[in-house]
Amino acid sequence: MKRLLRRFVVACSLVVLSQCFAQSAKSSVGSEPARPAGRPVVYVMPTALADPGTGNNPQVVVDSAHNDKEPQVAKTYQELQHRAECKQFSENMIKDKADYFLLLQHGGGKGNRWAVSDRRGNVIASGESLLLGSSVKDACVAMAKDWQQRLSTAGD
């Protein structure tokens, strides 16, 4: 039952990420944001909280904290800075500057779940692992693969 609940929470988080960033993409100019000249920027989501919404914009309310513990945002940024797989990325705490959004849910000794979306709100990868560092590494590998695809598509 707990495993089913965890999967539901991750699925809801992905829905929230998609809706939140799809909304912000609609407000930006053009359909595809311009590729930055420097390194791709990563923003770590503190939580996946969203308002219940109204009318035709319903959203799910999900909290990434576990057992009243704060999400490990600072530790996640630290891992992004020190992992070899993440060296090509620049970390930023201003979400409007981000190319990628990383949501990491600490499982309190039962592993971590993560999801990454691009600037338009498309979820590009998700997964889980026992260690926070492994989750960050896996997310960076997924972002690097997506970034390389974007660069090769932009060059065509």
C-alpha cells in the first residue's frame, strides 16, 4: 500500500510539474525559449506544491517533504556542484533563468524519487534510488542527454 501511495505521489508531482511549467511557458514569447549561450541552468524545486486551481485549470496539491522533514534543497545543490556528471550545468535559485527543473523527494531512509522537466514543462526523465547523490547523478545524466539532443537539433 505504501509503495502504491509513493507511486501516486510521484505521478501527481509529475502532473504538477507539467502544469506549472506549461503555464509559465505560455507566458513566454515564442514557442521555444532561446538556447542560452552558456551552460544549461538547473533549478531545484523546493516542493511540488500547487494551488487547487479553478475552472479549467485544476491542479493537484503534493508536498515533497517526508514526515514533516524539509526537502533537502541545499544538499541537492551541493550534489549538483560536486558530481562529475553535473559539471556541465550551472545551478541557479531563480527559476525564470532555468533550462531544467529538478524535483527531488527525500524518502526518509526509503530512497529518493526524482523528476526532471525542461523549460516548457515536459517531463524528460524520472526515477528513484536509495542515495540522494545517485538520484542527482541520474538526473544529470538525463539532462545531459536531453541537452545534447537539443544542441544537435538546433544545429540542423
